[in-house]
Amino acid sequence: MVSRRAALVPFVLCFGLGIPAASQPAPESHASRTYHIVFLKRHPARKPLGTEEANRIQSAHMANIHAMAGSGVLVAAGPFDDTPPVISGVFFFTTPTMEEARKLAEADPTVTERRNTVEVLSWRGPAGIGDEYRRLHKENPDTPEGMGVHPFLILRRAGKERDSTLMAKHSAYWAALGSRGKLVAAGAVEGDPTAAGILIFDRIPDAEAASLAASDPAVRAGLLIVEAHRWWCAANVFPRR
């Protein structure tokens, strides 16, 4: 689904600062589950391609996406629309391990053709991502994709000492925004010592997402740094309240 988009999803959990990397994922719950997110990042040796070659690789890439989605292992994906471009797109996998997610991503034609490299993270997100999309498209294969842009934020640690009071305010702040329907998902990250969590907004304007992120108490205090992206995703990918 590197060309699928999202709608509304429940805000499942907040995340804090200083979450330790773990070799084993956290236990599953009825409200959330562990996903393995793969960022496809532009290969440093990427070169311009002719139209025919670019179309060949893109067609193979999309065929691979549909195959992974059909097997049920890929539940969401989509391209990033950043300026300047750094991340090409993202895969959300339900594989048992990060290593399996990495292996699948590294077999993608954009990676084997040295267009992209892969970065793999473990993320706690809402259970049921992709379920409604699959149900609708199984019932009616002509269901529109309904592509749209979601502000996609990675909150990175600034290297400062954790402040429990501030982080409690941080968690309460994002929980309130989730209750107001501003977010489709949020959760803690493992596998990258610089990243604390990922926030995916509903289809709100970029400026509004930036303003909301800047108002996070932990961001205002300099404990967290916002890395902002624009993610295209299909409608009905995320579960609704």
C-alpha cells in the first residue's frame, strides 16, 4: 500500500522520553499492537532514470506491494511528499520480528535496484490497521483509494535529562488531541535510540499539525524535537473510534 491512504483511527497510547530499546516487543493488548515500520530512504547513490526504466521499477515496486498486502503481512504503506525528499515511503508490517520486516523490505525492487535503502523500527500503534480497507476492497474491488495527505511526525530525543512532570503533561496533551480526532495514531518507537515516538495526524493542514506539535509541553521545553513529514495514504486504512 505505498499508494494507500488513511482516515480516522483511535488514539491508542501516548509515549514518553527515554523508552529503552528492547529485544522483545511489548505484550499485545486489545487496543494496540506492535508493528514494524520500514522507512524507504533515498539511496545516496540514486541516479536519474529514463522514463522507461523508471516505469519498469515502479511497476515492479507496486506489484510487490500488492503481493505483500495480499498475503496480509503489509497493512499500510504510502509515499512521502517532503521537500527536500529524504524518505521515499513507508511500509507497516505485522511480521513477528524486525528482521523479517527488513528482509521483506530489502527484497522490494526499489531497494534491489539501489533507489532506496531501508530503516526498520518497532512501533506500538492501534490494533486493526488495514482491516477496514481490506474488508471494503474485498466486498467491492472498485472501492476508491481515497488518497490523502497525513502530517506524519517523528518525535526525537534532544539528549536532555528526562523530566517526569513534563512528560506526564506531554502524554496528557496528545491524549487530549486524540480524543478530539486530530490524530489517527500515535505510539512509542523502539529500534532507534534517537526516536521517542511517531504521531500520525488526520488529514489536517500542515500548518495546523506544526502548530499542535510545537505546543507539546516536552517540545516547548526542548526535551523532544519534531521531525515533520507528509504521508500519502489510502482511506479506511486506520480503525475508527
